[in-house]
Amino acid sequence: MRIIPALIALAVIAAPAAAFPAVGDKAPGVAAVDSTGKARTLKQVAGRKGTVLMFFRSASWCPFCKAQLIAMNDKAAEGLASRGYALVGLSYDSPEVLAKFAAERKVSWPLLSDPQSKVIDGWQLRDPAYAVGNKAHGVPLASVYVIDKKGIIRARLMEANYRVRPQPEAVLAAVDALSQ
């Protein structure tokens, strides 16, 4: 299984150069509401070992996001939970949009709503390609962060092209690599 570590390395190398939170950094704050409208922080939704935080554009109109959410739900959520990590998604979608998607796809892990993109901006992940007035204004760059129980970023998986997403197997491999 040499391919998985290579995929992780490729995902990290392919990430655009910017001041995104890096491996070893303290994770910026996360305060958002979940799909039920309940206020949540990263600490409140963390698993016993930490959190896998997935920033995605939209569960409503982005087909790449929907595919990624479905794949993570079907192929990674249980595996991450069994490893002690909570899977959490975050987008600028409203709680209603997230609740609808979660109900349709049987997503039981938290989907957090950041409609003003405050968390997204705090992580410096706002996609600069979309101007005010564009429906995509405020979306994050698609990325996945593995954050330990102390709030330290232990892995970042990110691609320069929003159509390409870290695969569930690569996310699981990143978490497994922390145990070695």
C-alpha cells in the first residue's frame, strides 16, 4: 500500500502556497452552528483523539462537494470514529441546507454552518476566485485538516483544483500515520 502515502504527499504538495494553517500550528477557532441550529465549537464535536475537519463549498449546488461528502460518509466516517477521531464538515451553507443533505444521505456526523464565512476567513481559506454577488462568494478552498485533542494540526490535505478532493482512503491513511 505504498500508493496511499504517495497520495498524501501529493495532496500536500499540490496545495496552493498561501498562509493557510500548517501542520504543527494551533488550529484557528471554530464556532458555528450545526444542521439543527445548535452552536458548536471544535472542542465540543471532537472525538477522543481529535477531529478531522473537512471544509467544503456547498452541499446544495457543488457536485464535487456532494460526491466528497457521500464518499466520506460511506468510506471514512466509521473508520475515523473507530480510530478516535470525529469527522466534521464545515461550509457556508445554511443549517437548513445542511440538514436536508444530512437527512437525504443519512449523515450522522456534524455538518457546521458558517454563512458569513467567519470561520472560513479565520482559517484563511476563503476562495478568492468569487466576488461579492457571486453565489460562491465566501466558499472555502476544499481542504481536510486532522487536528489532535490539544488543537494542533497534525495533517492537511488540500488540492489546488476544487474538482479534486482528498479521498477517504488518504484521510484514513493520514490519521493512521499519526499512530506510527
